[in-house]
Amino acid sequence: MVGTMTYEGAQWNAGLEVLHALVQSGEEAYFVGGCVRDALLGRRASDIDITTSAAPELVMRLFPDALPTGLKHGTVTVRRAGFFFEVTTFRQEAGYSDGRRPDEVFFVRDVREDLARRDFTINAMAAGADGGIVDPLGGVTDLRASAVRAVGEPAQRFGEDALRIVRCVRFAAEFGFAVDGPTWAGVLACRDKLGLIAMERIGAELDKMCAGQDPGRAFGLLLAAELPERFKAPLPGTWLAGLRLAARETEGVSRGDRADGGSDPGEGRGLARYVPIRADADLRWAALLLAGRASKADAEDVLRRLHFASKRMKRVAAVIGLHAGLDAGSEEESLRRSWTLAVLDYGTEAAADWLRLFEDGAVREAHGIPEALRSAAPGWTAALPAARISELAIRGDELAALSGEPAGPWIAIALRELLEQVALGALANDAQSLREAFMRKRRAT
Ligand code: ATP
Ligand code: MG
């Protein structure tokens, strides 16, 4: 990590053009926040934000194709070389009477005042076009010390906007940092204000944790500080209790034992083993839900409370439903049977997801997945003569014609029974065999 910035690549160059245009019109302009932090850490920034002394109207005039995305708060979106930059006028905020957003924002002349409104010192650095860093709050020092430290008085800052509590956990987990003692004390002192924060915003932060570097530690910290039970829509207590148990089973480090009362990077590591870090965020969610022994209904409950899109919720729930259907025994025959029925119930995509989730041996071990199941299951799926009703060599209307009865819900049930027999190898998937099996069943009932 260095003390000045070097700008390389198309995105930074486009950003520099924006800075130069602002500076040429006599204003100050800097890169600011997460992009500076990430660059100093040698990480690639997702988006580059710019802060400037220029009033939003001037920014709009300088960049005719700029979008007034948040004019009231001083934010204008500028496009350069295919990249988008949020350009925000230096500002301060006042009067967080509702614990989530300022009653008032006002523009200021000094970049240091703008930096002082930001949440953590590592997020409160600005960098000029020459690479020089404006760091009045000691962000570089805290980056070097691997510490998340609130800007200003922690309890006051967390009280202004309780989302910062959750962000504190996210940054600690993302960078493998400790949380500074007074900052952690502020988290604990202000956590009851979490109920003021909209669940969409909490959900977005938790999802970033899950997609990030160390979801296990992130959730370990959330649990250690007892945050999820304080959300506006509290996450189900049975799942949280299950997660705590899982964390303790593997926890190598005791919690909250730092001399200054802060939170060590080692804290909360107990859940990490359960999470497949090579899998995508949805499967990591599935892993965390399973680690806490969530049922399919619990999983849907958790993800609904966090405002997940229904497509993602269904994907996660399918993996968990499939998992719940598996026989935990070790008899090859019963394993295969339960796998096959679970694949029919939840589909081959959920099956592929389950296999991806448990690809890693350590993750399997944490979840107690029999090796025999994981290694045999892909072959079992591949060998299925039919995995869905559409793959049967007979159609519903044929069954209706054979029986002479009007079509109805009974057809889906009959097809599903045939599918089960075919998938389990008890019946050949050809029209003749299927017709015969259907008629046999009808005569018998
Ligand atoms: P990342 O985008 O990697 O999650 P980031 O630091 O860019 O991290 P953003 O949410 O994009 O985070 O916010 C950009 C910057 O705005 C932050 O770096 C911080 O300076 C400031 N900021 C964001 N949210 C808050 C908040 N709730 N309170 C105070 N400052 C904030
Ligand atoms: Mg950002």
C-alpha cells in the first residue's frame, strides 16, 4: 500500500478527464470514498465517485449530457468513455432526527468538511488528479493498521444513520480488518436503532457481505453483536440460534476478548467453513441457511424479509428443499432413491446448484455431507431416463384419451407417478410401457 495514487486504465483515465474539466473551470475536484480506499489496498474499484466544490448547476453546464440523478443532494451523473461517474458537490449533513437520513444537506466550500460527514476513516479520503491524498481523518493510517474506525464520535455517527452499523461489519469482513474498540462499542450502544432502517437497505448490505470476501466472518460479527434480531423485520430466531451453534462447533477463537473491547479479524471465523467461497452469492446464502438448519420455509422467510427478488429466492429455496429431501443414511440404494426423488421435485438446475455448493471437501465436511453422495450424484442425475414430465414418452392428453375421462388435475398426478417409476428404473420410458403401466394402475384402483 502506498501513500499516493497512481491512475492506470481506461476507467481512471476517463475519471481524470472529468476532474480536469472541473479544475479548469476554477473548481476543486477529487476522487473520493471507496475508490480511493480500494486503490490504496490494490483492489480494483467497482465505481469511481467524484467530489467537487462546483455547484450541481455548474456540473450540469460543464457536462451537457450529465444526468441530474440526485440534484437535491448535489449529485450529478457524468458519462465519459462509457463509464459513469457520480459527481457530488462538497456537502455536509445535519439533523438526523429519524436515525436514517439527514433532515438537511448543505453545500460547503472545503473538501475536509465533506470527508468529515462520511462513515469510516478508510472511506473518508479524497485523491486529486496529481495523485495526492487528502486525508484529514487518518484513513491511510487505519488502512495500514487494518482497522475500521468511525469518523468522529462512534455512537453519534451510528445514531445518525444506523445502517452504518451494518456497513461497519461489512467493511471489517470484506478487508479482514479489526473493528476499533470505541467503534465496536458504538455498534453495541446503537444497535437498537437498527429497527429504523428499511429492510431493503439491510438486505443490500447483507447481500454484499455474502458476495464478498468473507461471508462467514460477516455473519459471525452480525451474530456476535446480536444485530439480526434487531432488524425492523427480525430474522427468524431458530435460524440465528442454529447459526450460533454451527459457529461455536468450529470456532477456534474466543469472542470479544480484545483488551480494548474491539473485534478481532479472527472473531466469527467459525462460520467460514460452511460457505463455498468459489460459488456465487445465491449458493453462499443457501450454505448459510443450511448451516443454521433452516427449512425451505425458513429460507423463504429470511430472503423475503431481506427483499430478495423472487427469482433468487426460488433458486435458493429449491437447493434447500432438495437438500432436505436427501436421505442422510449411507446405504447406496436409499441415497440414490432420495436423490432421484429430490431431483424430480426440485429439478436438475437445483441438483446442479447443490453439487456446486458442496464441491469443496471442507464445506462438505462442515455440513456433514456423505462423500459417497456427492461423488455418485452427478452420475445418477446423468443416468436418469427422464428428469421431468416433459421428457416422458407420453403426454397428458393421451392419458385423458386412454381413460375416456375429462382432463383435470388427476393428469398431473398420474404423469408424476409414471415419471417416478421411470426415474427409479422400474419402468421403461416408451409409450407402450407407459400406457400399460397407466392402465394397470387404473384397473387396480
Ligand atoms: P462499496 O461500493 O465497495 O460497497 P463504498 O465505500 O464505495 O464501498 P458506497 O455505499 O458506494 O460505499 O458509498 C460511497 C461513499 O459514500 C463511502 O465510501 C462513504 O464515504 C460514503 N457513505 C456511504 N454510505 C454512507 C453512510 N451511510 N454514512 C456516511 N457515509 C456514507
Ligand atoms: Mg461504492
